[in-house]
Amino acid sequence: MRIIEERDYRTKPGKAGEFVRIYEEHGLPIQKEMLGEFLGYFVSDVGELNRVVALWAYDSMDDRLARRDAMISDPRWVSYLDMVLPLLDQQETRFLRPTAFSPIQ
């Protein structure tokens, strides 16, 4: 059963653009190499601002755990985190299970 991981980041006020820029240049290439299927990256435009949401699909929780374990031990990822962690206030992660009629299975 596939799972969708939703990562919701709240940046410090005015830092969402910088966070996205650094992610696109440094974080995304690493994650595309090491993680599951990249579904999208989104910024809030109305309502609560300074929010960035990433969606990734995995074949299973075991698949997700193995991929993320490998990534977090990669020195490139550690270097990327040093760049972005000062820009963040909060992070939440949710795991979503697609319904039978979802286009993402």
C-alpha cells in the first residue's frame, strides 16, 4: 500500500522565499535521488502565510524509513540542513493513505 508523506514547514516571517530557493538548489536534487516519488512543493498564498508543504509518495512505510535513513546520513543532506534550519520555526509531518478512488494510488 502506497503512502503519501506531507511535510508542512513554517518559516520565520519573510523567510519562505529564501527557504524555497535553497531547497530547490540544494535539497531537492538530493531528495529526488534518494527518496520516493516527488509529488510537489507548495507555498501558502492566502490564510496562514510562511508555510511550505512538500508531498512525497512511497511504496510503504518500510520503503520510506529505509530511504530517509540513507538520506539523513548523507553529508550533502547534513550540509543542506545547516543552511535551512535557521529559517524554520516549526515542522509537522503527516502520513496520508490514498482512498480507493484517489488518482494517486
